[in-house]
Amino acid sequence: MQQVSQQRELPERMSWARAMVFAIGFFLLAALLVGQIPGYIYNAMTSSSLQTFESGAFTLGLTCLASFIVIMFIVMLFDPKPVFPPIILTVLGVILALVGLGVTYWAATSGNQFYPTAKSDFAPLLGGKVLWFQAGALDLVALGLIILFVGLAAIFYSVLAIGEQRNPDRRDLGTTPAIRIMLIISSLLLIVFLYGYHYNAISGVVQNVLIGIATFLALGAFALRLHYLMRPARKRTMSALYAVGALGLAQTGALLIVFAIVAYPLLAFLHPLPVLGSFLVNCTRQTVVPGSCSFSQDAGYIVDAIITSSFFGAMLAAVWAWKSQRNLVVVGSVAIGAVLALTALLMHDTPAMLPTAMMMCAGILIVTTIWTITARREFAVVGENNLGCLGQWLVVGTCLFVYLSAFAFFSIANFATEETPPNIPNPVNTAGATDSFVMFALFAVLGIIQFFFLARNRYRV
């Protein structure tokens, strides 16, 4: 009885090092959900053309729906056993992967990345090219990558399900050699890419290959670690994963796609309304409605406030539910972190943006994988020592260095239309040092050193 009560108290006796990893993960989610995504939607809504908004809303909505489909694959294969033979999903995954690869290759090499094109003409309405959709409303490269992602996920998890049918072991294997190798190689390739990208030490093709491999390995490490994390406690975690997919990702994806579909008709409807039309809609040419129209800054502020408040409320709810619904908070957080990593890649898939988009995707996936490793309760490092003066300096220093290195890392991204301007200047391919890269490398190394001593001293919260 005493042993059982001690095991129940174990998750509460968290070390500062483990708590720091959780804090970094929540800081990442807050920065993207409360800061970056609302800012992107505001800029896209209020730009001179809604092409960016339509394309971005479609891509973000399809990414959320694809993530929900992958979650449904996991639930149907492992809760508690497959509802259909996993080999069927393997075959389906192969077909989807081939289709996605074909669509991506065709769209990227034929110059038809966006649809409709300027020459498209099919039942035009409200000045659109295809129905009311303007040129470039749908990103076909992103669509192909999304289909490819769903196909690869179906193959990956169906193969794991086939393996579990032969092996009854349901233990959490922890950070297996395969996960360690993928995580280490991905991190090293990311470092090599960052140096080669900033100092032009490696050709562009090699840079793309290196960061592509790093992204693929980071995604594989995360998917495998999440599978092992949930395996011994599926009765408690599958419902949480399904809730995140059905109530969060599926609903968000459907709303974004609906908003992208009705954006132009909504402008045409709002424009002639007295008072409300001029308050919510801006048109550069009154004779071209809604072709020359976009949402006003006031409309952008309203939507931005709704999105920011919703995500901020979700973060507060996670804090409130930490003790009573910890499985929901942990599984939901790491799943959303992986979706945000994929979003960073799929939303910036043009040739100029793609290298740094893959860099951001790989970096977020590496952090999220480390988060899932830390979430393993039975191997959590239990704090033994009081924090003290030295421990407080280690905690504050680690937080400061992580904060500054994160700002530097997100300033590296080379996006043509930044959602937010770079926090640190980042001239690339120069003979001298680049500010953001040097700042990231310096503070990342200092933060790792601080964190090492914080974990080594086993301070308890």
C-alpha cells in the first residue's frame, strides 16, 4: 500500500530540469498559437489581395483535417486493437503516398503550383476564374504534400500495428536506439544546414537534401516516440488524442476551409451594407467588387482578437486541467506541436521559402520529441535537492538563454511576406557573421550548459 501511494506521488515530485522542458514546450505553443498564427491571419485578411488568405486558409484547414485523419488511423488501429486488418491501411497508404508524390512533383515542375491559373475560365462568378475563386486560391504543392503525409502516416502506423499483433509486449520502450539515432542525426544535419545556409559553404541542392532528411528523421522520431508513450496507457490516452482530433483539429480545419470558400462572396455581401460595409471592407476600385476588395483593418482586429482569445483560453484551460486531466494536456500539447511544425512547412512551400520552412519544421519536431521523452513518468528524474541560490541562477539563466535563442532561431526564416518582421537582423550568404545565426548558436550552447548542470544537480520543484 505504501508503494502504491509513493508511485502516485511520483509525478508531483518533478525535477526542475523536467519542469523546464515542459515550460519550453508550452512557451513554443504559446508563441505560435497566440502570436504567430493570429498575426499571419490578420496580415492575409488585410492585404491588397485575398489570394494569400485563401491559399493559406485552404492549406491550414487541410493540414488540420489531415492530422485528424492520422489520429483516426491511430485510434482505429490501437484502441484497443485494430477494427480492420492493418494491411488494408498499408495498401491504402501506399496508394495515397504515390498520389501525393505525383501531385507534388507535377505541380512543382510544371509551373502549376497554384490553381486556378490566370488563364483558367470555368463558370466565373463575381470576377473569379473558377466560380468565384481568384487566381492562386489553392496551393497544389501543399495539397500533394498533405496527401503524401497521410499516406506515409498510414503506412507507418499500420506496420506498427502488424508488429503488435505478433508481439504482445505493450511496454513503453522509452527512447529506443532508433529514436536516439534519428533525433541525433536530425539535430546534426540541422546544425550543418544552418552553417551552410548562412555562410554559403554548401551548395543549395545539398542544403535542401540535408534539411529534407533532417525533417523526415525528426518526424519519424516524434511519431515513434509518441507511439511508445501512449502504448502502456491507451485506455487513458486514446480518448484524449481523439478529443484533440475531433473537437480541435477537425473543427478548426472545417471552419478554415469554409471561411476560405466564402471569403469573396462574403465581401460582395458586406460591401453594399450601410455603415457595416465601409467598416469591414476596403475596395480600391468601386467598379470591381469584390475583385479589388479585402477586409479592413477593423475586421482583421476583430478576427485576430477572437483567434488570440480562443488560443489563450485553451492555454489557460491546459494549466487548469494539468492535475486532473494530465494525459489530455500532455498528449494534446505534443500532438498540436507536431501539427504546427507541419503547418510551418506546408504554408511556405515556394522554392525561396522551402529551406528555412523545413528548418523550422525540423526544429519544432525535435523540441516536441524531447517533450514526449520527458513526459515518460516512470523514468522521470525525481528532484532530490532544494533549489538554493545556485539553482535559482541556473533556472533563470536557462530560461533567458532559451528565450533569446528562440527569438534568434525564428528570425532565420527567409519568408517573402513575413507574418511578423524578424526580431534579429539576418543577412545571409555574407562573408562575416550573421546576427541571428551567431546569437542562436551562442545562446543555445550556453542554455545547454546551464541545463546540464540544472539536470545534474537534481533540484526538485
